[in-house]
Amino acid sequence: MMVYQTKTFARWAKKAGLQDTELYVAAQEVAAGRVEAKLGGNVYKKRVALPGGGKSGGSRTLIAIMRGKHSFYLYGFEKSERSNIKTNELSTLKSVAKVWLSMPAAGLKAALRAGEIKEVKQDE
């Protein structure tokens, strides 16, 4: 399964100190059904530990996944910043997820070249 992060998510993840390896493992856990919440529209909430901390007090990520195909990290926040996302934000993220999950391979390649998404590598 290919794992990607949107440009916006990648900026947040870098600032938060999250590494690709942690994100890749978390995406595999989501694919296996180990999630904190099913939000609908193929969007899931997944905890990811921040450097030097545990999952419970760390970050929350929202990831869209098409099992067996690919997944996209869409949004992230630290638990200390906010407790959850708003209903209208979730609605927007579901719409964004639908676009990314239905994008053909040529569209994904173009988005990678344009820097709109970045591949999450297992060993980085």
C-alpha cells in the first residue's frame, strides 16, 4: 500500500517532529483496523506519538484510506492544541479524501511532481 501526505500535512508533521517511519507504521495499523475513530467517508482518526512522548498525549492524525491501494494523511494536530476537529472541518476533509482516493495513477504522479503530495517512505 502506498502512503502519502498532503503538502499541508507534511508541513505540520515536520514542525511536530514526526518521521516518515512513524507515519508509515501508523498507516499500516489503520489498514489493519487499529484506529481511534472511524469518521466516515474512508477517513479515520489515528494517534501518533510525538518524539519523546506516548500516543495518548501526542498527536492526532486524520488519514483517508482505500484498503489495499493507498492512504493519505490529510490533517494533524497535537492534543495540547485542540481536543478535536469541528463538524464543518470534517465535512471538508471527507470531500478532500474522496478526491484523493479516487484519483487515477496519472493524477497522483502529477501531484507528486507538483509537490501537492509527498510519499511516506517506510525506512526514512
